[in-house]
Amino acid sequence: MSRLDELPPDQRAALSLLLRQRKSYAEVSSLLGIAEQAVHDRAQAALVMLAPRRAREVAPERRLEIGNYLLGQQPGVAERLRTRAYLASTPPAREWARELAGELAPLAGDSLPEVPAAAATEAPPPAAQEPQRVQDLSSTPPPAGAPEPSSQPRSLPSSRVGGAVLLAVLVVAVVVAVVLLAGGSGGSKSSTSGGQHASTTKTGPSIDNQIQLKPPHPSSPAVGVVDVVSEGHKRVFLIEAQHIPESKGKGFYYAIWLYNSPKSSLPLSRSPAVGSTHRLAGGAPLPSNAGEYHEILLTKETKAHPSHPGTVVLHGDFSLQS
């Protein structure tokens, strides 16, 4: 018997509405006629009951964060990426999340967010590889004003967030603006328009711009958003895309580019394989000359060393400030 069948009816009903129907806490509150906090508490208590032994190994505040992540109740890209970075670097939390994902699968199907692999298992780049135009998330970005590397085609660095030390540091203090992705997960119920400036702490990182990404063909269901996050002279981009074709085992990968024209483009990073969730989330540092470009692209690539963007899946107007 599944542990879901052992849950009290009210807890199972809350999980079903949150996962199967992709409702928010507020929407479930309205449907059931109970307080929003009561919905939250019942759902979180259910998660502990589904994997009690591993739950005891995770701090209570982290259990709440992981629960909101799995239930699709985190409002912004930065919050979701922060949780992914934590899961990648914390074995007890990651194992609890994996056990929960298995228990929740009958309710959620393919809608559950990915539980990332351990950061330590990330394969290091080959020693003989040419210098990368844009460094991986776990490396330190070049100082502002540093010369750009050669314009020869490079292997695009991964935008996987596992072990993303720089990214985690940048986003940890951000007051996240809520972004609605059309047809997205139930947790994103409020929205801000593209380019709206988000409020931030004075001393921490800030979201300088939010860029809505659209498909080149109106018939495509793909949708995405890019956040430009800065702290001091350092900038990173965070990207989340939904309803994009699965790339795992399909002979192509996704890449992110800055773009002006066919003769003026800059590869930023490549994405890990997109699976059956049809969702992509990641980020990487922005180079010092990012402000020279006016468009950002998500493309399909089949070459390891692309010299120019491939088929455009999503695109949006790019700038460092709103």
C-alpha cells in the first residue's frame, strides 16, 4: 500500500489539489473553505508523514522550503534555483526530496520539479579544453573590464545549478519578484510585467531586470523568463523556460546566447538535458560586455562548438537594467 493511502483524508485532499490540479495554497483555501495557513500546514505535515525517517534529518525550516519547491509553491525563479543549489549540496535534504518525489508521483505525474544530482558528481571540464568564453556557475566571473577571450567557437559551459556557489550567494538575499509563466506551475500565481524592477535589500543582490521570453512562432506553447541579478560589479542571469521540447536523447541541447545580428552574437551557456517535464532552469555569470547586446536567445544546438545561434526556441529583448 502506498503511504499516500495512509494519509488522513484532509491531507491527501490538499496534496491532490496542489499537485494533480496544480492549485496554489490560496486557491485550495478558497475551494475547501479553510484558512490558507491550514492548507499549508496540512500539506507540509503530509510530506513529513510520507518520508518520516529522512524528514528527521532535515532542519524544519529547510523542510518547509523543500516542501514548497516540490509542491510548486515557490513564487520566483531565484527561489527555485536557490533550493536546487541547496539540494545539490546537502545529501540528507536531497535524499528526503527524492523519497518524497517517489511517493508523490501517483498524484503529480511528470509535473514534479527535478531533484538535482549531487554537486560532487559533476564532471570537471577536461584539462586540455580551451578557455571558456563564459565560466561555469561554480567559478568566479572575470573582473569588470577584463578583455574577452578569443572569438573562436568554444564549448558552451553548462548552466546546471548543482554546486552553483556563486549563484547561491547572489540570490540568497534577493527579495524575489513573482513571475507568472503562462500555463506554468500552480505556485506562480502573481505576476510582474517584463522589465519591471524588483524591490531588493540595499546591501544584498538585486534583480536589475526581468525579461519575458516568447517563441518565434505564435503556435508554440513555449514560454520563459530571464532575471538579471547583480551584486556590486558581478552579474548573473537566471533563466526558466517551460513547455519546451524534450532534448534528452534527441541529439540536440539547449544553449543561451546574447545576440545583435548573425555576425554579432555571444554564447553564454548550455543547458543540461531537458526531460519529460519540458522545463529548463539554470543560470550563469554574464560577461563584462553583456550590455552591448540587445537580445537574448534560447536555441537548439547540434554542434559542440557552434559559431552562431541555432534554431531559436525563445527570445526576448535584453538589457542589464529595466
